[in-house]
Amino acid sequence: MNPAVVDAFALTIIAGGRSGTYPGIPGHTPDLAVARQEAGKIDKSMNELRKLVPDPGSYVSESNFFEQSWQRSYWGKNYQRLRAVKAKYDPEGLFFVHHGVGSEEWSPDGFTRLSKQSGDD
């Protein structure tokens, strides 16, 4: 976890308010245009907050699936140390989750190993 979360003054949650969507189930089919619109609104809101707090911390379980700076946002200064621990105990990178330590080595869908990062051996 990013240490900034532990020391935070406040927690802010910005989220869309739609119910679950499930491809192929009538009445619950995803509307990609609406989803993209809502994601854009969330990004816009986050950008306003980042003007006030340019280096915020977050935690993975309630976070932006599309976060570009996820290593910094979710893991902060701990990321390099966590990478070293992962390299020691999971050298093949078998165990990973979206935006988890080392997941940048995998495609977004998790099916394809992209490459081993230099220094991971």
C-alpha cells in the first residue's frame, strides 16, 4: 500500500453510479458510450483534485482501473522494494493481478507475457 494512504488527511471516492453490467444478459448489457462518458467525468474530477494534491496515494481495491501512474499511486515509495521481493519469491511472475506489483509485464487482459523487465533476474 502507498504510505500516503496511511497518513492521509481525508479519503475521497469518485465513482460512477451505474449498476452492474453483464454482456449477453438482457437489461444489463454494457453501454460502452455511456461507460466512456462516465469514465471521462471521473478523470475530470480526479484532475481537479490533483491540482490540490498532486501526488496522492490510493489503494488498489478501490481505485481507477485505468490509472496510468498506478505504481506510484498504489504502491508509492514501496514499489521498487516490492518488485525485489516479488522477483525473489515469484521469479517467473506467475502470480499477478491488474495493477499489482509486476503486472506491467503482462497484457491488460492477463493472457500474454509482454517481457521480463531488466534487473528482475
